Amino acid sequence: MDGNGRWAESRGLPRFEGHRAGVDTVRTMVRCCIEKAVPVLSLFAFSSENWQRPEAEVEFLMQLFMQALTQELVELQKQGVALRFVGSREALSSSLQQEMQQAETQTASNQRLTLNVVINYGGRWDITQAVKTLVDQAAAGRLSSAEVNESLLAAQLGTHGLPDPDLFIRTGGEQRISNFFLWQLAYTELYFSPVHWPDFSIEEFDKAIASFGERERRFGKISGQLTEDKHV
């Protein structure tokens, strides 16, 4: 969800206003995904590198996150949305951690949409902590190197139990992944929008979906094999 600060600055507004406007776009995209029967929506809310931003902006983002979580929870529950949070929680305030845990518990049985909020997350961190878990298991004699495979490592990632993303959308004009889901994006289709996140509308989302629909997802195969598979 890139471009909040630049959106505000281009309008002569404080960067804070861009982040606040970005919450409205989140609300719109959640409704849109429900209408389109998208099963999982992951939103990169705050990266592990974002702590390097000005202290006042970081503090505002954390307060905004807490406020949005509190205000939107009732509506998300009503809409059948299951909330999930991925990332390291240790650096977050105890009150925010408590609100996150409560939201996950309260919405756990909802099945209409899984809203995966990614906060204080980095792809390298995710892979590293997964490897550490496997190393600890091996050191304790519960795991041998012969048993380690992709599925076992994936089960230790923060996204365990969720499917790998089909489509990655980045707004704001930048064309890089920025340490997001490095393992999970192996065969994800990438879409980069020049539109800043507060201006990312349903029409812009439809453009991304249309682009996805034109892709041929071969997963290492050739086109002819895909045709054969459809006939099996």
C-alpha cells in the first residue's frame, strides 16, 4: 500500500493525512474482495524497515493502526471477515498486541474473507525465523536434515496455513518487492500501479485483475502441457 505520504505531499498536506486517507482505501478494497469472492487479502501495513522513518510518523502509524482496528472490528465481524496478523509482535506495544490477539480470536470462525494484516514484517526475517525453528528442532533431536524440505520450512513461516498469493499488487509507482513475502511470491504474478494508495479505486483494482486474467501461469511447464492438463 505505497504512496500515502507522497499523495499527501502532492496536495500540500502533512504525510499523516495520506496515511489516514489510506485507511479509507483499505475499507474499499476489503468490500471489493468480498464482492469478488477473493478468499485471502494480505495487506503490507508496516515493514520491519519502516521503524527507520521519523519517530513522529511511526508513532502516528501505530496509533492509526490501533484506532482502525478498534473501529473496524465490528463491521469486519458482521461481514464475515477473519482477521490474521503476520509479523514480529515483540516490538509492538502490549496494548496493540492484546487488541490483535483479541481480534484474531473473535473473528477466527469467519470464512467469507481472510484479511491478513502484515505488520512489522520482513521476508528475510520470516525465512530466518523459520530456519531457526527447524534448527532448534534438530538440536533437540526431533528433526533430522533428511526430513527438511520446502513444505516443512513453509509450515514455519508466518503465513503457514495460507495459500501462496496469486497476485501481488504494489501501488505508488515503485517496481520492487521491498522484502515482502520473499518465499511466498515465488510464482506470484506481479502488478505495479502508478496510482498512489489513497487513489487506488475499484476501477484500478479491476485493471489489476484484468491483467492477471491475461497471464499464462505455467509454473515451469510449457504452454502445450497446460493444454494437455486441461484435457485430463
